[in-house]
Amino acid sequence: MRSAGCRCDVCPFAKDGKPDRYVLASGSKTEPSGVVVLGDGPSKEGVKVGEVLHPGSQTGEEFTALLAEAGIVRDDLLIVPAWACVKPELTKDVDERAAVEACRPLVDFQLKDVPKDTPVLLMGKWATRSVDGREKGLFSTRGFRDDKWRLGDERRKEKEDDSD
Ligand code: SF4
């Protein structure tokens, strides 16, 4: 994780500054069939089987049912968590926000071989924040990732201003 650039040392979901009970991306890494799915972090059930959006959680159950209805094979997708480690039972938005920031390099790393014009399904505000840097409503968020793997022009401008 650290070799990917993660900031586990400042992540609220780390244990003693190291990843704890984590899940990496699953599915087709270089040729996902049509779409990448970016979800929240893994559930406790998902960690046991090493899978994000595992049917053991409510979200995973709904996701799995939708895939079945649409006739999509899970292994044909690339499913990536916005952060890798299971979060504690009681967390606040501030913790999840910090985990998204700390774990973003791992998201980038896991997507580096995916063609840049591959659509990405963002499963919630943390997934949106992971790619966009802002917390926006899903209905107002759409676009393509650019070379820096960000959607928003505003975020890109902020980064360019920072580097001046
Ligand atoms: S969620 Fe990511 S940044 Fe946080 S401890 Fe786990 S691997 Fe490190």
C-alpha cells in the first residue's frame, strides 16, 4: 500500500499506521467489460472473501441483484474500493473523508492500466470524492477522467495553482 503512495500513517482506518483488514480491487484489471465500479470501502463480510460490494452487506446485496437482473457477470467488471480497509463500527464523515484522501493513491494505482475512456460508475459520495476531490450530488456529477484521473476542471485548476 505504501509503495502505491497511500498515507496509512494518517488514515483513521489504519491500525498502528498500517493497513488492517483490507480488500483490493477485484475483477478484470485491464479490460473491464464496459465499466469500472468505484464503491465505498469494504464491509466486514467483504473482507472475509476479499471482495468489495459483497452480497453479505445490504449495498452489496442490492448491487449483486442488479447485476443479475442486467445479466452482467461480476468478474467482468473492475470493482475498486474508495478506501481499502474496513472502517470501525462508529465513524464520522470526517474519518471517511480522511480515508478517501489517504487511500486515493491506491485507487489511482489500481486503475492505471484501465483505458482512460472506460466509464466509471461512482457508488456514492465517497467514490465521487475519490475521483473529483469534492463532495457533490451524484446527479450533478458526470464526465470522463482526465490524465490526472480527476473529473472536475475546478479541482485540476486548484492542483495547478498549488504547483505554481
Ligand atoms: S484505507 Fe488505505 S490509506 Fe487507510 S490504512 Fe487502509 S490502505 Fe492505508
